[in-house]
Amino acid sequence: MPFGRCAANGCWSDLSGLIASADYPVAFTTEATMRSVIALTLLLCWSNLLPAQSQPYFNVDEKGVWVDGYDPVAYLLEGKAVEGSSQWSFVHRGASFHFANQAHLDLFKKDPEKYLPQYGGWCAFAIGDHNEKVDVDPQTFKIRNGKLYLFYNKYFNNTLEDWNADEARLNKQADANWAVF
């Protein structure tokens, strides 16, 4: 086996010289190698052109924690943003939700859809206005018709104010945009 001896001796020169035979059914050629490299390069470039569908459904950090670990139940029950604890956490549809206490965790487990934010916890204004997933400030939110909406609020740009100025149109557009995410 010339290939085995060559590999064992650390000699990788002239792999293109191998000839197809019963022992080596595929001939290694420079042309075949180049075609493979080109195909792989095109595949990688094409995958970067795909839409951002690979982003997670929920607004999570690199550890999979939803919106900085805030308690989704507290928004609706207490009307305020409350940080949760990893002590009371639950993974739902790939996102780790943290809760302020066991009671909130139990409520979420019984009916997660009731407490889930609109648009996965991404900025409602950004989804409606320009169809983009944008991070939020967990302290900037709105409860409307029993639903939680979160908003971006950084660098003197509070998108909740923009949302309120044109809520009906933006809400309708956000619903339509979110349906394709």
C-alpha cells in the first residue's frame, strides 16, 4: 500500500500520482481537488447570502437565555420588568426562560403561550417598521390586550415612542412580517 507507507512516513507529496485501482478506486487529481475546493467555496458563499432565518426564534443570548434572564410572567402579572433567576428556569422551544419565583415558573409551564412575548421578544417596532430582529431593553415594554411587546431603547432612540405614534399600522405590519420568520 503505497499511500499507507507514504502517510506513515509523513510524505504527502504527489497524491495526484495515485492511479485508480482495486485498492484505490478513486484517483486523486489536481483537477478533482480544485473542483472540490471551488464547490466548497461556492457553497459557503451561497450560505452567507441566505436570509437571516438562522437567527433564533426567541431573543436569546449566546447561552440561550431569553432577554437577559427577565421573567416573562412578571410583565403580565406585576406590570413591571423583573429579573429572573437561573434557580427557576425552564427551557421552552430551545430558549431558557428565567423566573423570579417558583409560582411564576409553574404558571409558565402550565400555559407558556399566554406569557410568551410577541415576536419572540425581539423589538416590536423593528419587526413592524423594517422587518428586522433587533435586540431590546427589557425595561422598555408595553402590555396591550394581554400581550407583551418589547422595544429597543438605547442611544437616545426609544422605539416604544415611535410604536405608540403609529401603533395600529406597525402592529399589523409586524404581525405580517413575523409570520414569515
